[in-house]
Amino acid sequence: MRMNTIKFMEIITLTLMFSLFMPLMVFATPAATITGNFTVTIENVSQPIETNETTRGLLIISQCPDSAEITQGTSKTISITIKNNESGSITDISLGATGITTTWVSFGAISSLETGETKDVNVTFNIPKTATVELKTVTISVAGKSGTVEVKDEKKLSLKVLPDEDTKATIQEMYDNYMSQAIDMNKTISKLTKQGKDTTVAQSIFDDIWSKLSAAKAGIDKGDYFSAFTNLKDLGTKIDLANKEIEKISKGFPFWIYILIAVVIIIVAVLAYMFLPSKGEETEEYEEEYEEGPEE
């Protein structure tokens, strides 16, 4: 029995040692070396690397007007100066503009500039008669190549489209129409106010309308129809808003009616509290009648 126990312990010990040293034996096994001539094929799986090769400051718009004014149905030409600040020539030069319909602008010819060279280029704006009277922000850009590097620059200018004579007459009609509506509106608001209606909101809208009309009149008197149109162009929406508010006020009760109703409700509540018997008093009267019993 003792011998069997000893053999069993030896087997257990050998098993544990084998399990501990087996991983070391595996990792200690030297890698096999293969010799000979082989052909290795490598597939091209590389992706293009995007690089920013655009450089500013080498090709510049050195001179450009900050603003220009052009009347509807006319054209105007301005001049800009383009300069090469590069140590070499710049080729493939092109001009463009954003913030304006592309067919409304054209550029003079320029294709290349040598080192340090400058050139004046004409920019012509052709504004159609149907163009909206407004202030546009136009961005003029120039681009070219210095070798493989793209070079570019841009400048902004404010382009004011002025009304022609036909549009001036339309602006005058707009003013007369809106002024007539505003006068009638003021009379209606005053009438509703005298009736005790709450005209606070309507009066606020009217004050804004009247302010715009006054500014438009000042512009027309000075011949500045661009300013007049700027003040008039959104008045139609404001007048509609004021008329809707006036209509809502007209259908409502005068403000003092609501106050009177509230006062009446309070008086009724006070009288009810003063003269109606309380639950305690009703109980006391019932107990007295119960004690006296029914009359014989």
C-alpha cells in the first residue's frame, strides 16, 4: 500500500514538471532556415497621398477697388493689378468671380507673368435691366501655376446695383402706395384705442412702418433711390402683419370690458361669502330644530 502511494506521487510530480517545462521547450526550438532562390511578387496597393501644393503670396492681386456702383441696364469696367512675387515665371493664369452671375462679368486677357512682373487687367461688369437693386459682395480671384505648385489670390469688392429711371418711378409708386395704407392704418388704430381696445402690438408695428417710410422719403428727396428702395422692400410684409393684428383687435371686446367682468366676479364672490350660511351655522340650526322636536 505504501509503495503504491509512492509511485502515485512520483507520477503526479513528473506530470507537473512536464506541464511546466513543455512551453519553454516549444519556444526554445530554433526556427528552420530555408535556403535557395525565390521570386517575390509585390502588388501595388498604395493609395495616393493628398498634398496641399497651393501657395498664397506668390501670385497676388496688388490693386483692386473696394467698391463699384453700376446702374441697371449698363456696364462698367474697373482695373485690377496682378503681380508675380515668385522667383520664377507663373503660367496658366486665369481669373474668376463669385457672388455674381457669371455672365455678368468678363475679364481681360492674361496668361503668364515673369518674375516680379505686374500687369493691369480689366474687369467688366454688365448689369442687365432686370437685375435687382441691391448690394452684392463680389470676390475676384486669380490662379496660376509656378511649376507644379498652384498659386492664387482673391479680393472682395462691394458692388452696388443702382435703379434706372423706370425703377425709380416704380420706387416712387411703392412709397405712395405704402404711405396711403399707413395713413389709413393710423386712423384705424387711433379709433380702436378710443374704443378701449388694446392696440399696443399694432401700434408698435405701425411705428416701425412709419420709420421706414420716413427714411424712404428722405432718400427720395435727396435722389438716393437705392436707399429708398432698401427701406421699402420689406414694408409689404410688415403692413400685412399690422392689418392682421388690427383685424384681431377689432373682433375682440374692449379692454375695459374684461376689467368690468373681473370686478363683477369678485363682487359676487364677496357677497356669496358674506350672506350664504356656512356649514357650521346650518348644522347648529338643524340641531336646535331636532332638540325642540316637531310642533304638536
